[in-house]
Amino acid sequence: MKLPLVFLPGMMCDARLFAPQFAAFSGNRTVISACISGHDSIEELAANVLGSLPDRFALAGLSMGGIVAMEMARQAPCRIAGLALMDTNPLAETEAVKTRRIAQIEAVKAGSLEQVMRDEMKPNYLADGANQGTILDVCMAMATDLGERVFVNQSVALRNRIDQSETLRNFRNPSIALCGEYDTLCPFPRHEMICDLLPNAELEIIRNAGHLPTLEQPAATNAALSRWLERI
């Protein structure tokens, strides 16, 4: 029996972020997209997800989802058979980003969620490509469906997160650090660092993708995830 595969979406995203992965992997294993929207701390989000999952599973998180996945690996490493960290960051928030988040939170509380997503966040997501417009529309739909409260919760959780370098050093099951070639939010050197920290990790670079390779280059992303799953 193959282990369940759990996906954790990025900030202001939901299961639609992993639609191509559900299509590829759900035929021969249980595939789950967990919700990370109901609390304003990474620790609480991780504990809540762990409480909803089977005893043992493979875990893949993208961006904020990767940050929650690392906290899950800190809280319950024995339950995670393998870890895929995609377009993410193990470090604590910088002061510059904390300051920027404060302004974004205030704007969203004032009713400007769509403007913040359109002007400050979505332009950083994707590499140039023929399907960029369609993916950006999906991103906006996910964000507006989740709404203002989720934006505030997730922003506060990210702002206050801890450094997870020690967590990665201690996690020994099969892992990958996967990164879109043109990701400007969580760039390639950050994933080299993740791979160096993890004792049993491989580095996967997805060509012609930015911050959301699951949607930008699903075939290449699925192939990389398949190689990882074969090692578990």
C-alpha cells in the first residue's frame, strides 16, 4: 500500500495549486491537500494539519506550505516518510519583509485584498510563458475565495516564524529541494542551502518556471516528485 501524499499550498492558495499533481498521483495513492488558513502561527497551523492526517505520509509543501511542512517535521518527524520542499525558505522573516507585511495587512484590512494581490504579490509569482495569464487568474480566484481574514492570519504567521535550519539538519528521510528556475521570491541559492542542510536530499530545478512550478511546468514537477516518491 502506497503512503498517502500530502500537499500544503502556498500563501492565499488552495488545492487548485496542485490540480496537475492530483491528476498525476491520485490514481495509485491517496492524495490530500491540507488547509493552512485557520491560525495565525506556523506552530498552530502545523499542529492542526498533523491532527487531521494519517499516522504516516509523504509531505510536499510549496512556499508557505513548505514553511508549515518544516514545522511539521520539527513537531512530528517520525510521521513524515519523505519531505519535498518546493519554492520555500527555511529562514526567519527579515526585518525588511516584516515591515512590508505590516503595510500589506493594513491595506487588506481596509478592503484592498485584490489590489495587494494584483500589484504586490502576483507579479512576483511566475516566469514568462504562454499560460501565465490563466495561472494568474487561478491565483486571484484562490486568493479572493480565501479572503481577507486568511490573508491576515497567514501574514502574521509568516512574519513571526522561526528559523528551521536545525529541523532540516535533523530530518533524515528522503527529501528534495525543488525550485523554479526563475523564482525570485525563493531563489535557487536558498534551495541549495536547503539541500545542504538536509542529510538525505536531492536538488531539483524546474526549467522555465517561477514560484509556482506545480502549475507552470506540471510535467517536469510531477517527474521530480515521482523520483522523490520512488526513494521513500
